[in-house]
Amino acid sequence: MKRVIIIGAGASVQEGLNEDLWRKIEYNTIWSCNYAFMTMPYRPARELWVDRSFFKNNVTQLCQLQKEGIELVAKENASSIRLPGTTYYIGVRKKEEYVGKEGIAQNKIFIGAQGFSGTFALHVAICEGYNEIFLLGFDYGVPPSSGETITHYYQNKLNVISSGVGMPNVYLKKDKVKQQIDTYDIFLQETDIKIWNVSPKSNIQCFDKITYEEFFNKIKAP
């Protein structure tokens, strides 16, 4: 079993932090999306991002990761400066452009209708042959009609520049989850890959959802 843990930004990650998340997953393969690496007590195996603005606002930190030998993987943006040594892929948004496990070979990584880094990271993992993928912080916003405004676990903890932090309307429209959430259904084509969503309250319903207790039990060394 080839396993990877992908750290997104959803507020549900705080549940894991309350249960000593970083210590319990330390010896696994961990990928960080966007700002997640800044919250970790050690370095991830890989840092991934999609947005040009994220790169421009954090280039110093990304260069430092690279100096430390951390792999950097990003969506190619024609108008942005390329960081030497970083792996770039073309990002595609339409479901009909999804090419499954051939994404890397065809240089087409699916980022979904809204262009999220987590979607990008998930497709890269599938292309690289990971067959057990744990998604942390893949909440897709807050529960509809909840009135919650904490969308990201590092909200009010890190000084980040982001159009989504604290903005439930990025994910919801009139107290309903946006239709673009069906982006994730495309990954159900990969029937030989197990994708676990470690967020029982996640708005993403297509993957099996598990609690942090169940997650920790699944990754325990035999």
C-alpha cells in the first residue's frame, strides 16, 4: 500500500491538532497545500500550490523549503516567475479534460472548477501511484446555515493573504453548497484507489468520511 496524507486548510484540521496530529502522523508521507507547512513542527515531504498570488507572497519561504530539500510542485502560470527546481504542471478545470492516472504523462493536472490546490494535490497523488490517500482539511467551507465563519484552521493564527480565508461565500451560495463541489466526483473513476476524507462534517460527500480517531487507527504501524 502506497500511502500519502495531504494537508488542506479546512477548519476540521483543528480537531486533529487537539489530538496531537503532528506527532501521530510524523513518520508518514505528508504533503502540504499552500500555508499548511507554516503550521507544522517539521517539514512536509512536498509543498504544492496553484495560485500565482500564493507564490508571489511567499517566495522567500518557498525558496527556503527548496534549500532544505523539500519538493515543490505547482500549477504552471504563464505570467509568473518560475522557481528553478520546481515541478510545474498545466492545470485543467473541466471534467472532460480529466485524464486520470495519465495526468503527469500528459502534463494535465485537474484543479477543478474553482482551481483549488487540494484538488491539484489529489490528482498528482493519483498519477504518482498512491493507492491510499488521506485528505485532511478538505471541508469545502463551513456547514450550510451554520453561521460559522472559521473556514481555515490557521485563520487568526497566521497572517495570510488569501481570498478564501474567513469567506464562506467562496463555498456556499445562499446557505447551499455551490454546485462546483461536484468537481470531486470525477475521482470516483479511480476504483482501485482508496480516498479517505478525514472530516465528518465536510461538505464533500463523494469520499468515505472518517473521524480522526479512525484515521489514527488506520495509520498505526502494525
